[in-house]
Amino acid sequence: MSFKIAIIGAGSVGFTKKLFTDLLCVPEFRDIEVALTDISQHNLDMIRAILDKVVDANGFPVKVTAHTDRRRALEGAKYIISCVRVGGLEAYADDIRIPLKYGIDQCVGDTICAGGILYGQRNIPVILDFCKDIREVAAPGAKFLNYANPMAMNTWAAIEYGKVDTVGLCHGVQHGAEQIAEILGAKSVSELDYICSGINHQTWFIDLRLNGRKIEKDELVAAFEAHPVFSQQEKLRIDVLKRFGVYSTESNGHLSEYLPWYRKRPDEIARWIDMSDWIHGETGGYLRHSTETRNWFETEFPQFLASADKPIDPTKRSNEHASHILEALETGRVYRGHFNVKNNGVISNLPSDAIIESPGFVDRFGINMVSGVTLPEACAATCMASINVQRMSVHAAVSGDIDLLKLAVLHDPLVGAVATPEEVWQMVDEMVVAQARWLPQYADAVPAAKERLAKSSVKTRDWAGAARRSVRSIEELRAEKSALKKAV
């Protein structure tokens, strides 16, 4: 088979390499073209060097090209994959730093909450530019696979306003299933059958079967509480499982910031999180992890390049959806996964316009969602709170309506549990002013926001958060890595 795949944001070097090697695990895909595009020539040069080495080591005729001109990369592409982070770590730091001044403590801040909403405001204009280019220069009927967060908002904008065939992809479901398989003593995750449904990062295991035997709430709670590691790392998720009756796919840290109950009081946060790794609830945890990962990669690039000189092993293909979806579409080999699409009645008790994450099957006819799903009422209620925020956020991002943006942030569950309306209004003004260079739709609103900030009497505080760790130096990371190797 010979067709073209474009990867936007290919400077996300590690993730791009994983997607690329996954694709080459499909025998029919070894004659494709993969076009990389990014705004950073430096990152493009790094990933191009790595992928060229992979190709040379395996002797495949696959063609790799790299372009800072996005439209050149998209020309004739049948599939487009996006993994962009608009504003990079500089803007992301403000997503965490500014809300902390108003008492809003986020672990990740890339989905909803104050940080996730502003992340969406930066992403959506760029996503719509991608869609315009796809409509104009990509292959007719090209499919857009979005990996970028905030997943639901980006996918919503691409479908409703970008008018491009779009699916959102995430790996939270797979990771949750791996946890459950482990606590239940399964030899592999293949012994576990499950149905997850909801919205991205708030998806719920509403049916679980181990080798055909249905797993009920009490057994699952007991297994998690007996596990020596997860019982400490997933305290909040276990509490939600006890109260809701079903397990959430999302990590302890992520889930904690989508709900209004666990992070609203600084003295309560430590009770629900675990500091063994960023993903379990640490303040600004993912920002720290991303900063360390970037610094580590820049320093250790020669080692990453050297390790690319290895044969591809199809048995080590990852569970990221992209390669499996493309394989099903192109070969007809059926793939089952959980996909982010417009609801259109798939989940009976969520709105039709919402972007849901739910099971589907892929074959030559496309992505075919399993309809007739009904969520438990508590799960639906939690999802609805986020959907309403997402809808307002998308419409604000497209229209540049700063008042609607403020209302979206005000209605966010955690923000509303912590901040007053006056604080929310000032916080949004401050975030829009700080990130103005990435928010062209708010250009006309920035001068007035600056004036309001100059006159404001709303008090803020200099607060690092309830559970903050410092970014580790390369030397510290190297020492920790060496210690782990010795321990093994």
C-alpha cells in the first residue's frame, strides 16, 4: 500500500517515534510516506534523524519528509495526526501558575479546569487552521486523528467548525484496563473484557468481565484496597469507585481536578493524592514532568539516536490507537477500541452535540460506534458538568467572546468550588493578557482586560500549591536513573 500520513506537532519526538514504529509494524504499510511538520526546525531535525535511522536499520522503502511549511506536509495526505501543544511549556506554566494565585490547585490542567480551558483557547484557532488546510490540500475525505489535549474541545471544534472527518484518540482506557487486569490477577490484559463509556478523561468501566466472569463493585474495591501500590497511589479513584460503583479510567491526579470535592481545600489535598509520581496528584505535576522530559531529551539526544538503530519488533507494537485504526481502514482487519466522536445518540443520557469517548469497531467502512449505551446517573451527572464547560469554551474560542470564556471558567466544577465570581473574572483577564500572543481571537479584548487589572482590588496570593515538587536537574535525573538500574 502506498499513501501519505502527515504528523502535525511531530517535534513531540518520543511520541512521534512511537507512532511511526507502530505504523511500520503493519506489513502493508512499509511503502507509505510519512510527512512530519512542526514550527520548530530544531525538533524536526531531531525526529527526522531518528526516523531516518529506524528506516535504514530496517531496510523499508518508507519515505520520511520534514517541513516547517504545514501545507506542504498536508498536500495529498490521506491521514493527518495531530499531537500539538500550542504555546509550549511557557504558556503551560501560566496555566498552572496564575490559577494558583486564586487558590486553584491543578495537577495537570490540560482538559478542563482553568488551565485546560485556556489551553483550549490557544489550541482551537490553530486546530481550525489545520482543518482549513486539510480541506484545501489534503486528499479528498482525509481523516484527522487528534491526540492533542484538551481532547474533547479540540475534537468538538474540528467537527463542528472545522468540517473535517475527525476522531479523538487517548490511551486512558488502556491504562485503566491494565491496572484492573493486574489487581484481579490476570496473566495478561487480554483476559479482561470491558466496556468504557463517558467523555475523555471521565470514562467509566461500566461493564467488566474477567475470562467471561462479571466483576462487581465489591470485588473490585477489595482488589484495589489489597494492592500494595495502587491502594496508595489511587486513593481518590478508589473513593470514587466506592461512591459511584464504577471505576474511572483516568489517573488519580487527573480525576482529582475534574471533580469539585477533593482539591478545594489545601489541607485536604494531601489526603487524596500520592507523591510517588506526578500522575497521582502533585501540584503542577505534569508541568514538572514535561519540563524534565524536555531537558532530559535535549541532553541525552545522542543516546536516543543511537538506540534507533534496531529492528522493529511487531510484538512490541504499542496500544496507541492510530496504527490499529489505519490498519483496519486499509486492510479490513477489524479493530475494537474506544474513540472520541460526536455523540449523536450513542450515549442515551448525554447531549447529542457532546464529544464522547465510547466503544467502536473499525473496518473498511470506517469507525462504527456501539450505540445504546446508558451511563450510571452519577457518571452522567459528572460528565454533564464538564460537557457544559466544554461547550461554552469551544464557542468562546471560536467567537473570541471573553465574557463567555469567563462564564465557562466560572462553571468549571473545581474553579467554582474554590473561587468567587470576582476572582474568576480577574483570573481570566490575567490569563488572557499573559497569553495574548497565542490568543488572536481575544486581541480586541486585551486592552480592556489590562485596564481592569490595573484598577482591580481583588486580592491574590503567592502560592506554590499544596503539594509542589521542584523540577529536577539533569544531574539529579541521571543519578536517580542510575540508582534504579542498580536496584534492579
